Amino acid sequence: MKRCIQCIMPETVPGIAYDENGVCSLCRNYVKMEPKGEAAFRELLSDLPKDRPYDCIVPLSGGRDSTFVLYLAKNEYGLKPLAVNHDKEFRNPQSVKNMEQACERLGVELAVIRSKRDIAHKIVHCNVRAAIDLGLPYVVTAFCRQCDYGYHSVVYIEAGKRGVPLILWGDSSEESTLATRTRALSDLMRSRYHKLLNRYFYATEFYSLLQRIEFMVTPSVLFSRATPPLNNPNIREVKVFDYLPWERKRIKDTIMNQLGWEKPAGHISTWRTDCLLHEVANFFYGMVLACTQDCMGYCNMINSGQMTRAEALAQEEQALQMEWDHVARLLEEHVGLTRRDVERIGELVRTYPRPV
């Protein structure tokens, strides 16, 4: 299988083109983001009100970047943060331990918000069931529907309720895979109107509506699938790594040495360790594209000098070796699929024309 000679993107991913030297279009189009700088970050912090119990909210998953942002807020910038965790019902136990330990060591309050109806689990369960009849490319995208809305909405609601003026997100463009994923999968999926014949499609939409009702930010979100808007003029949200450089080694060294953060057992990378379903999604990406979801982020990390090509390739090849039996067990235990549903997905896995 041909891979880009600069990053590790394989030719099996739709939308990727190579020049005569074997360099992929992602590498050719890569533009390193220049952060606004620490001075600009400190300037926005200087405008914070002085009479609040909390200066900011840090949305905390227990993963690598959000834990580091919490450390920065408390230890390096002297803020009074409130850590807010959206319990998406698929939290990795080690990430929960990491999160609780980080808050304890830093002396930060942790607020955990979970659906009273276990809505996230129901959305994923029905979304996967709906995808089975449509084929493996649909299964690939069935695991994350509940997270984006829930993750943002609980943070916005908590900020408004507690009068917190600033939200510090740990998102980084260095790790973004959305554009590549969307382009790669769009050509493999039939018209979405095929879902209209599937009762689990309607169940997914019903539970998604219940999620938006339970965590309503504004009535405009009730019939929208988009990320909820922040409509409170008294709250500002900032992506910390738009201001400060995202430095992979520094992040890992800091949270491990200062906060005792640990990678979950069996995980290949320290990236995206907070969700029990991430390695399941990676498996299906590998089946459909011969490329994991993580691989799509390695391109940026390699081009920005945060990761060597050899390291990325080693992690990618190891991830692609995941066995179906392991994935089948996770689908039964965590998604709640029946043995028959898992067998049907297994048949899709066995018969899918895997790219080489």
C-alpha cells in the first residue's frame, strides 16, 4: 500500500492525491497555525471580573489536552477554574481516575453532568442499529452523534448557571481530522434518504431530541443537529491553543509528572483515551479506508514537527492489527448490541471489499 513519503497518509483514502514525488495533498496544503501569543492570552484574562468564585470553566474529559489546560489555568495563570465533565456514558475508567486525581492535586472543583435518562447510550445504540442495514461506511460514523451536542451544552448551561465569564477549551487544530474524515467518507455513503426506511433512524432522532430538551441551551436547538450556540453575551469561550503553542511532548510530560496522568492499559497512543468507543471507531475506519481516524491527525503532527513519521507509522500499524473479536466484545458490553446484531456487523466486516 502506497503511503505519503512525508506523512503516512495512504492512497486508499478518498480525496487524497499525490504529486510526482509521492507527497500527498494534505502535506502540500498544510499551513502551520501561528498562535496569537501568550501576551494576547494574558490580556484577555486581565478583563475577567474579580468578584466571582470561578474565573473560568475548563471542559474536562480526563484526556490529554483538557487535563493540560486545567493545569495551565490553575498553576501557570493563577485562575480559579471549575472543571466540568460531560459524562457521555462511555468514559474510560482510567480517564475518570486521571480527571479526579488532577482535580484533587490542583484543588479544583469537578462538576460531572450526566443525562438522567442515559440518553447518550440510547443514541449510540440506535444509531449503530440504524447503520447496520446501510453498510459498513455508515457504521464508521455511528459512534459520536451524542457527544458534540452534550459536550458543549452542559458546559454552556453550567457557565450560565454559575455566572462563570470564560470557557477555556482544549481543542487544537493540530489534531483536527474532521475535514479529512468528511471528504473521505462522503463518496462511500449512499443517499441518506435510505435511512427513512429504518425504524432505528427515527429512534435515534427521538433520543437526540430528548437530549436537546434535557440540556436545552436555546429553543432554536430543538430541531437542529448542529453544535449548540453560545448565546450568552456575558460568557466568552476561547480555544487556548489558538493563543498558546500546542506542544505534544510538553503536554504529556507535564500531566504525567505533575498530575500522575496515565495512559489506559492497552492503548497505543495517549491521544483520545477518554472514550471507550474510540478504538472501536478506529477499527471500522481501518476496515473501510485502511486508515484509522487517528492517522488523519498524524499528518498535521508530523508536518508541525510534533511527531516523527516513524513513530506515527508504528502507532498506525499497531492500531490496524486490532482483532474483530475484541471489537465485538466492546459492542456487546458497551453499546448493548445483541449477539445477532454483532454477528451481522461481523458479516459486513468479513465481506467488505477492504482497500489495499
